[in-house]
Amino acid sequence: MGAMIVHNDAARSSRADSEASDPTPEWWRTAVIYQIYPRSFADANGDGVGDLRGITSRLGALAELGIDAIWLSPFFTSPQKDAGYDVADYCDVDPIFGDLADFDAMQAEAHRLGIRVIVDLVPNHSSDQHPWFQAALAAPAGSPERARYMFRDGKGADGAEPPNNWQSVFGGPQWTRITEPDGTPGQWYLHIFDSSQPDFDWTNEEVREEFRRILRFWLDRGVDGFRVDVAHGLIKADGLPDYTPPAEGGSMGGGGDAAAAVAEPAHDDAVADHHDHAGGAPYWGQDGVHEIYRDWRKLLDEYPGERILAAEAWVDPLTRIAKWVRPDEMHQAFNFAYLETGWDAEDLRTVIDASIAAFGGVGAPSTWVLSNHDVVRHASRHALGAENPQGHGIGPKSPGLPDQEVGLRRARAASAVMLALPGSAYVYQGEELGLPEVIHLPDDSRQDPTWFRTEGERYGRDGCRVPIPWESDAPSYGFGPTDASWLPQPDMWTDYARDQQSGDPRSTLELYRSALSLRRSHELGAGSVEWLPASGGPVLAFRNGDVTVVANTGDAPVALPAGQVLLASGPLGDGTLPVDTTVWMSAE
């Protein structure tokens, strides 16, 4: 795993104690938030699927890592057609994960350890097994039950053609035709994602009130906030006009490249909004979403303890995504422009500057993220030799497969840059172990809807969702008490297991621990970026407070500045910074 690292809260018994004793106002501005994908984190009962009790059993390891909060992907009642992002009951726990008592116990232990809990809310669509949708299928066209979803008549004399040409994120059309209760072909319903995930109609006040109820249910239970899934998708353009996305675009919207993501509009906001909406997908980033989140923000502000909203919104440029985090809307929005920027010093400097300007311009922190459950892990992505749009995934037949050694070296260096930046950072489970994308999954084990809806043309996201390794010689590498694993784990997990890395100063785990400790002690999250003269060409060099950060993204070593080394993502040369390496130094 090799690299050399040089490095020189009291438990909370209750939310009330936490709020009384927590000295950190607006904790979300600087927080390091760890994403847990519950089915792949830890399995307590041995059925091969991670669960809430498993999470509880491993929270101590996260406290030792030094994170501030956890974000849990959905654990609600669901048929699991899309790994829980198809919700049948928003106010209960799916039996595969446990029950509400297990959630309460997990949250209590997290709060005891000083870790806040953020849950994933999925407001764009429900499962087709949700009682509301089942009622809609049984009710006639034009009924209040159908008005909760996007039902429309088809085109043509007999309504046999879908209402428009929109294509699903997962492949195939966004429309599915139903059979009416009397057995005749009927209306069509909209689903941006799988046909088992019908979209709500957010122009309906009944839908809005239902989600206020859901928010209160979890806030009353003590959660610290919500990550909002597909936050840019809730409102569709009037008339549902035809639209064909660009071939190079990512599946969730956005431009798919750093240049598009940071480009500044050349005209005022009103004109820019009109231009972006006219030229972009009519189901992404419509202005009407902001009214919804202003309403939610008022609701959250009624609760003590600074509960937060974090947006998953794939829109370009950064000046537009900043609108999600204006003072009366959300607290954070994921910085996908940063995630999609390659390992290149000039591109990184451009996106860092644009991010700080855009988010700072509305008084919000930037969030930095490199991996999540929807993208190829950055330990592989940074070494790909071919274009790979978001959501497509990689598998054995993908072009430009990554070099594992190069990928890990760059991932460590990229993580060291990210964790030195001011604002909030997100860490996806397993990246602190340096886990690569699992490429060689058997075809018959794949479960992502993308794989099925594209008939294997796209591999989808299973490769970043494989259960993570805890102990090298335990069943399922410590994921659970048996060998069962909902996605097969590769043999190489032995080398990446947490117990193999713990205490090894060369390991990725210890790199993350050191970086998070230094980030906290030097207050980097609350700092600022000052570019240094050495920054340019293949070198990224900046100062944040009393820490100097230098990253070499080029193909030859560069001179190491004078000063004491605090942290290095890999072995240093004699007075030189090798390629694909980042160093933190005491500023002189």
C-alpha cells in the first residue's frame, strides 16, 4: 500500500447535552461527513446484507478515524429494485436493515461518540409498491390518487406513443404505460429512473405536505439532517417538451466536464436561468425546486441543534448550484464539478477558485467530494485511460481500464489535497482504505438497474458498492459473521482490510487518520486558500492558515519547498516531491 506518513469531545449522552456543550456553531461549514452505504458497510446477522446493527458495531472505528458526521444511504422499507432508492414507506426501516429500534440505538451510539447522523431522503420518486402508487393504479384517470404522480395520456389516436421522447437515467424511455383496472391500455407515468420508481408531481400540495410530515418524523426522532437525493429533479418544465441530451453528458445532468462546470454565464442571472433551462434537460434544475427547499429550510429551522439539508444536484455551472445554498435554502450542495475534475493541477486550481467564489458568494461553504455510491471510485477513476461518463461504470470489457498502482497513488494524493481545503468534505466508505473499483464482477452477480435496462451495455454502479473489508482473515473479510455477501468480494480485499492497515504508517487508513487529525488541529476547514508562486504547470501549491500544501500532478519530480513535513501522501525524494504525490508542510 506503500507510502510514508509523517505527523507530529467528550462523549455525548443525549441531544440535549450535545446542544448545551457543543462549542461549534454551524458545524456543517467545516464537517467531514462519512457516507455509509448500509447494505455494504457491516452485516450483523450474517445474511450477506449490511444492516443497522452492523453500523452500530463499527461506529467506534469511525470515531477513531476522526469524522464529524455520518450520512446513511436509504434504509427505508423498499422492494430494493434500486438498492433502497425506491421507497415504499418513508417512515419505517426495511426488515433487511432492522427496525426503528435498531435505528434509534444506532443513532444514540453515534451521538454518544460525538457523531452526527444524516439520513438520505428520496423526494423525486417513490417505489411502485408505495401505497400511493398502488392506489393510483386502481383509480381512474384524472383522480386525486393519480394527481400525486406524473400520469399523462399517450400520443396518437389510441395513446400508444409515450407523451414525449425523454430517456431514463438507467436507459430506455422515461415513460411506462399502465393497464387500467378494466384491462384496457391506459395512461403513461413518468420515471426519470427505473419503471419501478414513479416520479411524484411536486406541483401537488398533497405531495408537499406529505414530505413535511416525513421530515418532521425523522427530525422528531433526532436526526441531524438530510441528504436530498436528486434535489434538482423534482420540478419538470411546463409542457414536458421533447429533449435529447448530449452524448457526452453524465446520466444525472451537468456538463460532464470541468470546463462546463465552472464556466461563468456571460449575462445576468435571470437571462442565465432562461438560457440554461431552455438549453438543458427540462427535468433537471428547474427554478421551482427552490420554493420547495425554502419551505423545508423554515421547517428545519424550527428545530434546535442546527439540522441541515445537503443537495445532490448535478447542474452546471457552479454559479447555478450555488443557488441551492442561498441563506434561506439548503446548507450544503455536493460539488460534483470538483469530483469530475481530473488529476491535473491547472484544472484543480480552476475548479477550486470557481467553487470558493460561487459558494462564498452566497455565504455557503464549498463541499469537496471525490467518491460516492454513484461514481467509479477515485482510486480507479484517476487512472482510467478512456472517457467514462458518470453512471456508466467500468467492467472487464471497458476501454482504458486503470492501472491499480497508479490509481491508488493518485487517489491518496487527491485525497490529501481535498482534506486540506476549507469547507466541508465528504468521504465515501472504503476510500480511507484506498479501495479501487471492483471491475471483475461476474455478470450474473450484477444488480444495478443500469446493467439490465441497457442489456449489459453499461456496467452501472455495482463496482463501487461491493461490501468493504474489515479483517483480512475473517469470513467476508469481517463484513459479517458468514461468507455471505450480496455482491462478491474480490480476493485482493485481504490486502486492503482495515486490520492490515491499522497502525501501518504507510497505509491509506493512517494517511486519512493523520490528515483528519491535522485538518482539525490546524483548523483547515475554517481557513482559506492562498495560492503560492510555485503553483503552476503540473504543480498545485497553496497555503491554508499555517499549512502549505503542494501537489505534483506532472510526470517528473519537482523541488520540495523548505519546511517541516506534516504529512505526505507517498514517499518523498531527497529534497523532491515525486509525481502523483501531495505534501503538507508547516508554512514558513
